[in-house]
Amino acid sequence: MRQGRSPRAERAGTGRGQRPRRPMAALLASALLLAGVTGCAQSVDPIERLGKKAAERVHPHGPTPDQSYRRWGLSEPLARPPRPAARAPALAPQTAGRALPRVVDHVPTHDRVVFLTYDDGAEKDPRFVDMVRELRLPVSIFLADSATGPDYGHFASLRKLGAGIQNHTLDHRALAGLPYAGQRAEICGQQARLRSRLRVRPRLFRPPYASYDTTTLRAAADCGISTVVLWRAAMTPTDLVYIRGKHRLRAGDIILVGPDETSAAPLRERTTQVLRRVQQRGLTVGRLEDYLN
């Protein structure tokens, strides 16, 4: 009496003395295929799935926002300044047929920008370079050789970040009333020093203590200066002081952030105070050299 096939044999399609219906090679191929499919399903490597270039564009959670502004005491990022429109050079006053540098404390512009300027002092706050780098802050620095000292390396770092390096005389003397030869030596001497130390040829000049006269303008012109730069507001160790009775920042204002002459807040902290005022007024910081030809 023959016994019936077992359920396992029925499912496998074999009986006693019968060969398997599916060749062993086919079974192995199926197993390999299944393993390959399973492996692909488990792979999450974007380079495998999309290729290297496509994977470089994959950001599962989006780009990480730049939060560096918080590190410098700001509640929001500093807005990028607009690209200034091309403009014709301003007419300069004439003396004995010679064009004299114009004198400015602001830039006539409809752009919502102000300008940060510094008279020396930046080397006393080493982290100021980090601030300029991380905030991509456009600044202009007027250097006097006697205040800077022999090491210009700090300012070379700022220049590489896009800072404008400008003239502030050799010895930081009040110029008004000095003879032409003395004033020319102060201005042209610093032009030569900046050219040799930093390889720059300044076109902007700030007289120490805002002290200048017509002789200053003549000497500056002979030294290659096109603009004498003053300011409309100054950041003192404690507050932002407005010049000539002004009481709030306006587009085009030139701001002086003075050097550390006391034990007051470091330069970067006083710069943060200015930037907060700038943002409160719906303004941002532009590069002065882009607006003064």
C-alpha cells in the first residue's frame, strides 16, 4: 500500500524517487537575485543611489542657517548691502587751477546704508578680525603710523577680508595751521608707508581730530588723495553721539568708531552697539570705497 505524499513534498513538488522540479542552479540564481534586491532596498548611501554629483546636492534637512550673528550679540543677520550704482566723480573745489579733495561727512545716496570707519585702534582687539570675517562686515580703517606701530600684520589680515585701508598721517598731529611742507610730509609720508607695508595706495584721508585747512587740502591733493573723510556720528565708549544736532542715523551717514583709549568695552562690543542701532533704523552697512570714487 502506497503512502501519500507528505505536505512538505507536495509544496516542494517532489516525490519519492523524483528529482526536484527546479534545478539547483536556478535556486542559487534566485537566492543571489533576492539578496541583491534586498541589499539595494537597505542601502541609503546617496552616492550609490544618485551618483556623487547628485549626492552633493542632497540636503535632507535643508542647509544649516548661519547663526554667527548671534555670537556677536545681534538678534538677526546683518542685511547684505545693495550694489551701488555707477556714479560720476563729484566736482572738487579749485585753488590756483588745481582740483582739491572734496570733504565729506556723509554720502548722498538713496541706498539704505551707513558706513563704519575706524581710526587705528583695531589692533587692540584681536577678535575684531573674527567679527569682520564672520559678519562679512565692510569697514574702512584710517591708519596713523605712530598709533599702529611697527607691526602691520593685523591690518594685512583685515585687508584680505576686504577692509579699506586709508591714510590718517604719520604722527597723528593736528594739521590746521602747519606749513605746507609739514602737512605734506605727514600725508605723503603715510602714503609711502602704507604702500610699502600693505601695498595699498589710499585715495581717502582723515585728518587727525578733524583738524584741517586749505593747506591740508592742497597737500592731500599733491599726495594723491581724492576725498577727505569726516563723520556724522561717533561711537564713544558709552554711546553713539550725533554731530551737528542730528538725533538719529540716516542713509549715507559716515560713522566713526573710535579707538580704545580707556578701559571701556572692546572695539567689537562697541561695533555691536552701532550695528544694533543700524538695524533698528532699517539700515545696513555699505563699503565706503564703493561709494567714493
